[in-house]
Amino acid sequence: MKSYFVLALSIIFEIFGTAMLKASDGFSVLFPSIGVVISYGISFYFFSLALKMLPLSLAYAIWAGVGTALTALVGVFMWGEILSLLKLSGLALIIGGVILLNSTPPTKKIEQQPSLY
């Protein structure tokens, strides 16, 4: 459960960073630009912590899928983007895909290859 909380924090900071990326206007506005760098740094830090506890394929699918869906909603509410039926359908497919990945039973763990370093 702690791993999903850490992943959720990573997603929140990623969404904030993406919203600030839009507000930075191509990194020409100082404070949103600083927000982008800090938010993405924190997001990747929490994502790296989540990867200590979750499989990469599952964690990345959740991070990217939920992040994409919520970022689309931020675009609608913050930036006045249009929420069409097609866009809603796409978001539903993303969320459905993440749910399917989460419901897949675990398979045999692949033996880790020896490190080259």
C-alpha cells in the first residue's frame, strides 16, 4: 500500500509539473519554469522509490496512464480545453488498460541477470 501512495505522490508532482510547463510558455516565464524543474525532479524521485517496491511495467503503466488522464482533465479545467466524447472515450480506454494491468495475476519471476558493473 505504501508503494501506491508513493506512486500517487509521483503522479501528483508530474501533473503539477506538466501544468507548469504549459504556464511557463516555452520556459519564458520564470516561476512556472522553476516549478517545472522542481516538480519533475520530485516526481522522478518518488517514482524511483515506487520502483523499489513495484514492477516496472505496472508502475510505469499506472504513472503514465493516470498521469495522462488527469493531465487531460487539468487541461479542461485550467486551460479551457474541450472535453469531447472522443477524448472521454480515450481517457476511459487508458484507465481501463491500467485496471487490466493491475488485475493480471503475477507470473513466474524472471531470474535477474548478473550485473555488468
